[in-house]
Amino acid sequence: MKSIAIVALALSIAAGGCQTPAIVNNQQGHAADSGLPKDDCLDINTASADQLTLLDGVGEVTATRIVEYRERHGRFQRPQDVIIVEGFSETKYRAINDQICVK
């Protein structure tokens, strides 16, 4: 699983993706089976749509909405702010809350 996240991040960077790594160290939890390295989380303020699809239950449409929302309204202040995004429920947030963070 760890190698999948590294390959996805490398492809994103090679394709001109984010300049700031979206995967950051998370001391408060870990992304157990999400494809992210253990003890790391995905920064929803810098993650690409492709990186967001690594999260459990987040498909291309939801990932695109997260990125578009962030571009229109600015950075998320807290991970739970992602619930504001159209189509994103509290239930979906609970499923990924240990996989995401904001920096």
C-alpha cells in the first residue's frame, strides 16, 4: 500500500502537481488502509484531485469538488470543514477523518 501512495505522489509531482507535498506527518492518527503511509495524512489544502481519490469513499467527482471549493473559497481551516463541500457528508468525513489533515 505504501508504494501505491508514493507512486501516486511521484506521478503528481512529475505531471507538474503540487509544489508542497500533500502527504504530511500526522501525530494524531494514521491512514490504516488508505494507501497512504502509516502515521501520515493527506493535506486537503494541497492535495490534487488524484491524491484525494486515494481516500476511502472519495471518487473523482468528490475529489474535483474539494479542489474546486478550495480554489474558490480558500484553504480549509480544519479537516472537518470538508463537510461543506457539496456531496460530502458527515458520515463520509468520519470514514476518512484519520486520513486527512490541514497545514
